[in-house]
Amino acid sequence: MTINIPLDPELTGLLQMFDKPVPDTARELIVLELYRQGRISSGKAAELLGTERMAFIRYASQLGIPFFDMTDQEWQAEVEQVRKL
């Protein structure tokens, strides 16, 4: 499915700074945001971007989007569980 979204020149100019075609940049940013919000998995995000899952996870991590999204309390509980083993 194709959707045409009108973009003002300022936004188009910002998207062109990525040195990729604007539709590709917009697609990537949409997928990254859906992943960041937890609406899609890393596997689905990788599939949508046509890349390997681990490559996507590394790329998202470089952009500051964590693979593990735990609170400090959840992390401490995990650490305690591992220590018990």
C-alpha cells in the first residue's frame, strides 16, 4: 500500500540531510519509532527495513534505543535471579 503524505519544505529538507531518498528515511524513522514505543518487535522492525535482526538491534542501540527496556527495579530483580543460579 502506498500513502502520499504532504510534507512542508522545511521537513523535506531535514529528511534530505540523511543522504538517503526521503521515502526511505521516513520509513526508517517510522519503524524506529514504532520499535521504540514497543509496538513492534525487533524482528518485525528488521523485516520492515530489510535487514538482519541483530544488525537492526545494533543500529537501534547506536541511536539510543535500548534492546532491553527495564526499570531499575526490574533489572535488580533479574540480577538477583542470576546470582541465585
